Amino acid sequence: MSHDRASSHPATDHTGHDDAGHPDSTVTIHDHGGHGASHGSAHGSAHGPTSWAMAAQATLHCLTGCAIGEVLGMVIGTSLGWHNAGTVTLSIALAFVFGYALTMRGVLKAGVGFRTALKVALAADTLSIAVMEIIDNTAMLAVPGAMHAGISSWIFWTSLAGALALAFVITTPVNRWMISRGKGHAVVHAYHH
């Protein structure tokens, strides 16, 4: 794709990068299976279908960071005998921290600055992490005795695993919807070659 040089936007190649090799913020990236990207201008483009496999991969990526933070928060809060509110708050905070950090790590490898990587992570993961956290924490609180069972109890670990699995199932369609519109993890693919 080539923009008119008189326009305010630099030319971009098929990966959505400008002449200097930086992702062009005026280009919407759509990933249709794997890491290959096609593009459309900021003025509109046809959004193609997003595969369930791609949505599941994006959700699994997000779930990995969330699960690290969630498990860590649940283990710390439960071990310290905190009330449910404190444990859930810590779990949610750590899920966002680890979720964003995992995405930023990949984007930083593309050679962009910290602020840009943070913006990409916020755009890619905020809704996905929020949905996951609502689902898995609600599920944990709904299982009688799960939050008070302690980290040596099978009820605690089974409930946590089930809550994370439920969050994955419910968040996958959300990610599919976002990616099909050039949002969510579609933003991250502009930084992967």
C-alpha cells in the first residue's frame, strides 16, 4: 500500500510499518490465522472473519499472564488469612500486572520504547483481562469454601483451575470479536514480524 507523499501519513509496507520500520498508527492490522497480517487504512477497510483458533491463541496468551497473577494473588491472600475482598483485589491487580508485562515483553523485543509497549499492552489486553478477572473471581467466590480452603486443599486448586478454564471459554469469543475489528491482540501483531 502506498500513501500519497503529500499526505500527512508516511508510506507503509504490507506489515503496517512506515518507511522507518515503525508500526504506523494509521493502519489497522487484521490477523487472519497465524502471524501474517493484512491491512486497511484508517479510513475504513473490510474486516474479514477471525478464526476461533486465532482467538483462542490470543486468549491463551492473555490467560497465561492473568493466571500467574491470579494464582500468586490467591496463594498470598489465602496464606495470610486475608478476607475475600483483599485476596480478590490483590489477585486482580497482579493479573493485570503480569498480563500487561507478558504482552509488553513481546512488543519490546520489536525494538520499540517502553511507553509505546505499554500503550500497546493496554490496548491489547485491558478488556480481555477485565472479562477474565470478572469471570474467574466470581467463580471462585461462588464455590462454597474455596476461598477459605487454604492452598493445601484440593478444593482451592480445583476451584481455581475451573475458574480459569471458565474465564478462557467466555473470553475467547470476546477476543475473537475484538480481533475481527482490528482491536485487542490485532494491535500486537503489528509489532511481530
